[in-house]
Amino acid sequence: MRYAYAITAALLAGGAAATLSMQQPVGAQVAQNAGSTAHNPIGGPASFADLAARLEPAVVNISTTQRVKVPQQQNPFAGTPFDDLFKQFGGGAPGGDDNGGSDNGAKPATREAMSLGSGFVISADGYVVTNNHVITGGDPNDPSTKGATLESITVTLSDHTEYKARIIGRDAAADLAVLKIDAPKPLPFVQFGDSARTRVGDWVIAIGEPFALGGTVTAGIVSAIHRSISPNGGAYDRYIQTDAAINSGNSGGPMFDMAGNVVGINTAIYSPTGGNVGIGFAIPAEQAKPVIDVLMKGGHVRRGYLGVGIQAITDDIASALGLPKNHGEIVSRVEPGYAAAKAGIQQGDVIVRVNNIDVTPDESLSFIVSNLPIGSRVPIELIRHNQHITVTAVVGERPPEDQLAALGGADADNGDADNGQSAQSKATSSALGLGLQALTPRIAQQLGIPATVRGVVIGSVDSSSDAASNGLKRGDVILSINQQPTATVAAAAQIIADAQKAGRDTVLLLVQRGTQPGIYIGVKLQKK
């Protein structure tokens, strides 16, 4: 589970479950919430008791066992008279040299780990929905569990009956998974409702197993819809926010409306402490159900893809580009060979409209593109150097997540090396609060930066400057300022001078740190 604070969202430690409506009831079974109709009660309900009693049997606990490799303590006394004593009192690695020799390599040992979460049954024959992160090996909060191997999944019903579960399908991007248990009799189940009709202020209840306490019901209202909880959004970064108490172990549990329909899957919290502070997030049913339908059939979800790295338009970036706030997203990189590159989209372009849909915080670029038909030709409106341009792209298919993780070196600007000009360096230091110097091959090697990168390196940072507040530090490389290459310190100084003459109080920097992809940062100019 990941916890969220500041601009970071956190998965609920333990797990999360999602629910789905079944295709066909098994036998004469009927969904626990069948026949319910949405209603708009005046005031709050007198009690949630009847509703909770009807729905709780379909909510389950999900636990996993994992095998985690952990490094063994190395033997500092290998080859000395203290070697045997070290091994006797817990040193040495299992499987090491037991013949009097030393094993200074210390082979890793394995230990068992567990995780807990929630889920819910979506069909009488035992299909169960949960969050993918509930059944993924390893704990995101514990680096020592990285690379853990999942061994088994146990689903426990409300009557404490346990079943071993198998994975039918999982989708990391949507953070959803479908499990199957084989019960000797039909199981109580629930079905999805229409989350598109959910409004801010509607009553909702959440059912799950926080902290492994057992079935727990909490109530609250919908605090917001279409909520983004990551800095740059994503195809599924569009959550229902609620103040119903959600804690560790609630992940994967259902969020119900007052008619008993599943309108969300509890997934994340926003908290400085890891506990409930009244800000929880659920995947809307309208997004979850199509994914679950595909996974139940053993398929994989196909999503549209352009092949660009994007950033939200912050106030500083908007000011630097002279653009309105909350409209469009800026392209931080373009992946060669994909749809965006073929359409002529460039780094620094601001995409404002796709397929006649405005790009806004509620309708992010990732969300729009992921839902476009693969192979379709769509118009894309963008702003490049204050000019509105329309290009046409053929939507590709989003690659697997592991392949995406391998993509993304920042594109290098071309230019000549700078021999160091103190006057220009002083000018940039005065305006930006940054001391700049030429990026020589030797400095690039020291910083671990590819030799092909062209830019200027930050040599010093004024701690009182806006640049420092934005996290810039010594060793960062500025590739461009206001979308103009900065191959030399002189070029950087001239761009800043031009911005000052134009009355701009903010400039847009494209900054690369090490081998990470470049990102755009708006930095306020210091007053003279």
C-alpha cells in the first residue's frame, strides 16, 4: 500500500477490491442488490443497518502469502579464528560453505510475507474483484519486499469460510484484478450501478476489512468526482472522492450508493499519517466495469496511445508561456516511432484539444486518448510558439507497463559547447538565482549524463530563489528556456534578457537530472 501526502496519492495498505455485475446469474440466484432503484432521499437515512446487512455477505477479505528474498549479513570474520563463532551466533548464509571455508558472498535467504485487503463477489459462481495492488507480490511501502513472489491467495467470506483463489485476470494500469473461488454452493454477490449519475453530496457507504479487523461499514458522502491524485494524471486518474472512513485493508472494497449498487472501488487515501483523515478515493464503476468484463473473459485491455510524456500546466508554466490556466498539457518528450512523432508533435507543444474534446484537469490527455479506438485518425490541436496548429494522429495501442517503464530518455538539443562567459553567468544568476556553466564532456561524465545531451549545467543555486523552491539543484542540466535551446550560457542569458524585455516574470525551463527524462519547470525571475 502506498500512502499519499502533499501531491502524492497512496494505495490503501493491504489491498482493495472492486466489484462487477455478473453476466448471467447462476441457477436461480439473484444479486444481493437486484431490483434496487436509485432514489433521492430527503435528508439523511434513518439507518444504514438494513442496507449493510444485505450487502455485507458479498464483501470478502483477501490475504496473500509471498516469498521475499532478503540479503544475509556478510561474515566480516571470514578466514579468521572467529569464523566459526560468527556462524554459531547467527552469522553466515544458509547454504554457505560448511566445510571450514568462508562464504563472504552471503547468499540471500527467503522469508514469508503477507498482505491483506478487501474484495467483493460479483457472481454466484465465485468471481471476485479486487485491486491489482492487493495481490501483487511485495509491499510498495517496504523496499525490502521488492521482487517478492506471490505464492497463494486466500478469500475469506463474511461467515469466515476460506477458499483458495486463482487469478483470472489483472490490469496494472487500472489497478484491477479478477479472482475465482470454487464454492460448493452459490455465493451472495453484488452488481455495479451507474457511477456516471453519482453527484457530489450523495450518500455512500464503504464496506471492507481495515486493519484485518473484519467486516466494517462506514458512511459518508461523495466529496468530489473526476478527482486526479497524481501530478500528471493518467488514463485512470479520475476518482470519486469521499469522506467515508477508509483505512489500511479497505483497498478493493466496494463503495455503495443508497440503492445498494456498487458505484466505486475503494483504492487510495490522502493522508499525512497513513490513517483516515476524511479523504478517500474510489475507482468509478463506469471505468472499472469495462475492464472487469474483459478480464473475466481472459482477455487483456487495449488502450489508445500517442507516445508522449506530458505535464500539467501549472501556474508558473502558464505564466511563462502566456497561456490560460487549466487548459491543455505540455509535451515533455516524444517517443520516436509512435503516433505523436509520426504526426509531427514536438517537445514543448501544448496539446489543448483531442478529437474535438478540450484537454482540462477533468478531461486529461491520458484519459481522452486511452479511450479512443486504436487505429482511428483524430485531430489534435496544439500551441507551438504561440501559434495554434492542428495535426492528425493515428491512435496506437498502449504498450505493456514494463515496456513503458523502459521508455523515456530525454531528447537532447543540439548546440556547441560554451567556453564559459562570466558576464552571462552573472546575468543568469541575478535573474534566475542560478549560476550556470558549460556542460563539458568531463562534467557530463561526472554527472552520469549521456554525451549527446546539450545544455548548460547548474553550478550553484540561491537558496532564497524560486528556482530553489522548485527543487532545482547543483548538477541539473537546463536543456532549454522558453522552448529555445540553451547550448551555451550566452544563449541562456539572451533568452532570459528577451523575456525580461517582453515583460515576462516567469520563464519555462526544460531540466534534466542524470539520465531521467527532462521535465518542464516554471521559474519566477528575480526582481532587480
